[in-house]
Amino acid sequence: IAAGISGDVFVGTADDIANGIKAMSDLGVDGCLLSWNSFAKGLPPFIEEVIPRLERMGLREPFNYDAV
């Protein structure tokens, strides 16, 4: 259940998680569903630490707040 029923689990540093997502992208995966045991604890570090790495890797466009 923790892996989303046959999904991959990303555990480790922000670099580990970003590299795991990149490895999936390199295999052709163009989207994924993420979940945490606690969104309140897991989501902020993901936003602050992992998303900027994904942007630098070219896997995600930076969010444009002016376009909202």
C-alpha cells in the first residue's frame, strides 16, 4: 500500500528522489502520482528541495506566478 500498489518508492535525499524521477523519465515515463504518509510533513520539503532540482534537470518548467 505504501508504494501505491505496485508503484515505485522514492526514499532518501532530495538528490536521490530527483534522480529517481529522472531515471523514470529516461525510461519514457512522462508523469507520476506522488503520495506521502503525511502530506503536511512530506509536501513542503518536496516543493522546496526536489522541484528546483527537477527544474534544473529540465524535467519541469519553473512555475510562472505572473501567468496565474
